[in-house]
Amino acid sequence: MEGDRPQPTAASGRIRGAAAAAVTRWRGTDGFEGALLYGSAGWGDAGDGSDADVMLLYDRPDVWSEVRRLRDPVSDLSFDVESASWSALARGVAGGWWLPRLVGGRVLLDPTGRLAALRRTAWREWDAAESRAARVEAALPRLPGGDTGPGSADAWRQAVCAAAQGVLLACGVPPSGHHLISRLSDAAGPEAVTALVSGATLPRTEAAAGAMHTATMTLHRWACDVAASREPGAATASQRQRILFALTQEAAATAEREASVWRAGAAWEQWGLACRDLVRIWVLRNVAPLVGVEPVPGALAAWLGRSQPSLVPVLWAALGLSPGTEPDVTEAQAAYGRLARLARERAGRA
């Protein structure tokens, strides 16, 4: 399976070199025992706007992890760094949420061979036909109900995206939000991409994608203000850390850099997908719990309607929808069916 990786892009090679050099410098002060480069640079399809996703492994007896974002002054590259104990990594691989990270990444530092051993175990799990079929089924969501309005349309579009991720899993390709279209094209061909683009109603013009981006960045500024003014309360330490990681100026700067790359490449559909992902990360996952709202667009829109109604149309615009309408979900339902069947067929052939 390792031979199925794409030929590394120039950006991937540049990021790999910068990450290896940074890890060598950091090792003398941090004392970690292993380092993994994952994400798009690890897999090989990074673009000019990509950053470096690095996992540093420490010999600690507990299950522990923390994340931070930093700018490397030597390479001037942004790093998303997750530091974790070996036991946390083992649990994440066994639970499945860090399995794609490990099989799709590249080892940067492994003096004891411990990371290589974990990767071999991960690859056996990744390649097993039964495990692959189970991952596909887990990726396919419970289908939305019969409600109408933008909330229902958004739920069906998310189901289409989840089915597209299921196709990637069935093909042995790590799922990705910011590279979903290109990976789907390489793994399953243009028909799968057509189903995703039509079913998820992705933007087809610069104006449409740009409007989603503008709305998304407006929501990020609002989310930062909310996070700064509200006590996390019962949030766990890891939840507070996640909020601080997502709602920063560096996160906004990274989004702007990626947007400039998609604009230059006329990648309107992928730009729109990224906007939706960012809304879910920044606003639904991190801010909705702070205000006591269920992390789904309809619930947040209802809360905003009572507290800050001017942001209701901004939320729907960031998700590529219009308030007060009842979009037809027939195309999304059909696209979901095609992609779900394709995912199950590919998983059955694995």
C-alpha cells in the first residue's frame, strides 16, 4: 500500500525538508523520542498554502496530548504541532482516529524504532479487508430526517461529503478535507468527483466561493470574541486547549493563505469545501458549546436569531446556503446513494 502514495509535490518536498530540520533543532530542548509528519505533506499532495502537521512523541506514563500552532523562524513555515505520549498514540491508533495519520505520515525521528513498529501494526490494520469495510460503514452517517429548510440541506450535503470520505477510506487513501476533491479524483475518478460536486452543491465561480470565504472569516472574528469573553466553565483542559488552538490570528492567517492558493488555481469547489470545514471547526465545534448550543447549524442559527440576528445570514452564507429557503435535496440524496454504493463496492474488492 505504501507504493500507492502520490508522487510528492514540490511543496511536499519543501515542507518535509523544513520539518526534518525543525525536529532536529527542537530535539535538543524538548527531549521527545519520536516525530511524525502527517497531513498533506506526509501523504505527498501538499500545495503552496499548506502548513506542516507534526506529531512529537514523548515517554510519559499517562495518556496525554496537547496541540499548539507556531511559526518556525528558520523556514518561515507554519507548524501545527501535537505533542503526545506513546500511550496516547497507541490508543488513538487502536480507536481508529489516528490510524490514517500514522499510515499516511512520514517518520522524521525514530531512534528507538518504536514508531516504525507502530506503523507496521497500523498498516496491517489499514490493509485488512474486514477493517476497511468497517471503517467505511463507520464513515457513512445516519441519514438526515425529513425536515426542510437550510438545516436539512446542509445535513444532506454533509452526508454527501462523508460518503466521499468513505470512498477514500475504501481505496486505502487517508481522508482529507482540504484535499478531498483531488484525492477523490485520483482514487476513484471523475464520476465520483461529479457526484460530490453536484450533491454537495459546491461553488462553481469565484464570486460564490469568495462570498463563502468572507462570511467564514466574519464568523471566525465573532468566534474569537466569544471565546475571549466567556469562561469555558465545565470544559475539560483538552477542550479549552482546542479552543485556544483554533481561535487565533495564526489560524485566520493560515486560512487566508490557503484561500489565495485556491483563488489562484480557480479551485472554487475545494475552496467552498474548506469554508464549510472551517465553520464546523471554528464555530460549531468550539464556540457552540461555550454558548450552550447543540453543535449543528440549525441550533446555532436559532440561538443567533435571539442574540445576534445579523449573523444568521452570515452563518448560512458561510455554509453556501440561503436562509428562508427550502432547497431541493433530491440531488444530494441521489449523490449520497452513488457514493455510498461506490465506497461499499471498493471496500468489498479490497
